[in-house]
Amino acid sequence: MTTMAQQTTAIVKNSHGTAANGSHGTAASAVRRHELAAFLRHRREHITPEQVGLPRGSRRRTPGLRREEVAQLAAVGVTWYTWLEQARDIQVSVQVLDALARTLLLDPSERSHLFQLAGAVDPTPATACPSVTPAMRAVLEQLEPYPACLQNSRYDILAHNRTYGLLLCDLEAVPPEDRNCLILSYTNRDWQSAIVHLEETQRLMAARFRAAMAGHLGEPAWKMLLSRLRTESPAFREVWERHEVVSHRSKRKEFLNRHVGRILVDHTDLWLSPDVGPRMVTYVPADEESRNRLEKLQAIASER
């Protein structure tokens, strides 16, 4: 039987352990807040008013922008932004971080640093993803006339070759924030009209997205994508409520391309890491007719 003294000792030990762990987490959080505050101050002080369309004036003493100017441009409260630069323990939404990144004219590396310091995930699909190396772009080009692209686990299209760019629609005409296969499959009419078995494709994509999302439930980028799909597509809402889950697998697909007609291909995912994350998606022609049509499509794309 456990004595009262033993119970007391166990409680004290557990209390000390919890305190130590909590203290460590608090200390790390404080360090990150101070790094974030210093980074924001540095960027603010190195941006001239002219760069953001503000008059300099003759009585300006502050190097760069004033705090109230940053707050106004980012549409946040001056007091709240001041607290942020003072490393106060406050919550920062991804929407506010996005506004600050644009206001402070951050480049992709600086934007990524900002979100990391804030302990948040950037919800904007990467147009310049670090994983898209020149070597990978060269591989995409060498696969021509086979359509190929690089995607992440959210179906964002990170890079593609010219044939893929004309396979389902004119992808170059699609804004970067909309270059997501789920968004396109459920909202883009040109993309939809090129998929022969559209309803089946939509259902399988939603089921794969649900399976992948299980490992990213708390991440803002995933939640924002899901919210957008549910808002913009009644068809997606209906399929999503079925709670279907499937894993990725190779599959034969049929497309009706507006330039060259019917194309039958074998879809293969080439994974770029041990995790089910970034991948190279390839489409290999399943018959000679499809091969010839893909060669014609490549020629059309090359002339653009």
C-alpha cells in the first residue's frame, strides 16, 4: 500500500517535472517572440516611406516607417502592433502575418522566416518553393512531351512543364493562388471539361485529401483550403460529408484536351521524400495515339 509520504513525494516530483517542462516551453516561446519583435523592427526601419507610397515630410526623425504607419498599412491596431514589437505574449493570426509581410515588402525567404518566428504555417501556396530546385525543373523539362508537375500534399501545383500547362487548361492564365488541383477540379470549368470521368475524379481527390489532412488538422493552410472548397463548391460539400478515405495509387486517366482531343495516360506519383508529401506527378501515354497527341500538344505549348 502506498503511504501518504510516498504519495506526497510523487506529487512533488511530478510538479517539479511539469514546472520544468513548462518553463522550458515558456522560455523558447519568449525567445521566439523577441526574435520576431527584432525582425519586425529591423524591416520597418529599413523601408522608406516612398517605397510604400507615403510622403516623407520634413519633420520625420524615425528611420524608415513609423509603427503607426505599419499598423495603418496592415490594417491592424497601433497598440496591438506596438505590443508585437515589444515581444508581448499575444496571438497573431495568419491573416495579420500575411498583411505584415506585404506591408513590409518581405521577399519569399523573409516571409517564411516571419511565419516561422510566429509559430504559424503560411497559408499561401508557394510560387517559389525551396523544394523546387533547378535540377527538378530540368527533370520536368526532360520528361516532355510527357505532362509532369510537382505538387505538395495539399495538391498545390508548385511547378510544371509546358505540356502539363496545356493538358487540362491554360495553367499560365490561372492566378498562382488558384493553382491547386482540388480548387481547379471543383471550380474551374475548363479544367473540369477536360476530365472525362469528372465525378469519380472529384470523389477520389476529396477522399485522398481527407486521408492526407488527418496529419495536418491544426495547420491553417489546410483549414483555409478546406474552408474555401466548402464555401465555393456545393459538389465538394456533398462529397466531403461522405467521409470517404483512400490512399494514393497509380491510375489510368482519360482527358479530352481542347487542342488535340482524347488522351489516355497512366498516372504515377514519384515521391520526393519518405513522407506522403511533395511528389512529382507524371502522365505517360497509354497508347500510340495518345503519344502522338501529346507530341502535338508539346509543339503547341512550345510556340507560346
